[in-house]
Amino acid sequence: MLTVSETSSPLPHKYRLVGNYPNPFNPSTTIVYELPERGHVRMSVYDIMGGEVHVLVDATRGAGIHELRVEAKLLPTGVYFYRMETPVGTFVGRMTLAK
């Protein structure tokens, strides 16, 4: 007997920065975001002083649910912000690196 299990999720209806998990994290976390249509996405990480630490994505992405795995082995312990810029607006999330 053959058993098949398939899951599918409908396309998102709006642009959304879901968040990151785990949070706090050490040394990696996953940021989840949703796009209702194909478009350009820029996702950057900033330190608590507002300085850009790293650009995670700066490219066109297809519609759907996306996950970015972030490895932060070289960053010091602290609070960081991630900012997602899309054609319809900017979204910001907060993450804590605890070493």
C-alpha cells in the first residue's frame, strides 16, 4: 500500500512580515514573510543604533510564503531589527540574539 501526504497553502492575500522563530535565538533563526504577488523584496538587518548590519535579500521573489534562515554566529549578543521593503510598503520586526 502506498500512502501519500500532501499539504498546500493558498497564496497570501496581502504582503506580510510574519516574524522570526525562534526568538530569542542562538545562533540561527528563520524569518517568514508572505507575498501575494511576484515583486521586488529587500530585507535588511539593523543593529539597535539603526546601522545596517547585513542585506538578506535584494531581489524579485514569487508569490507565496517565504522563509529566510539567518545565521548570526559573527554578531554580538543584542537586539536587532529586520526591515522588509516591498512595492506596497515597509515592514519591521525585532529579534534578539542571546549567546
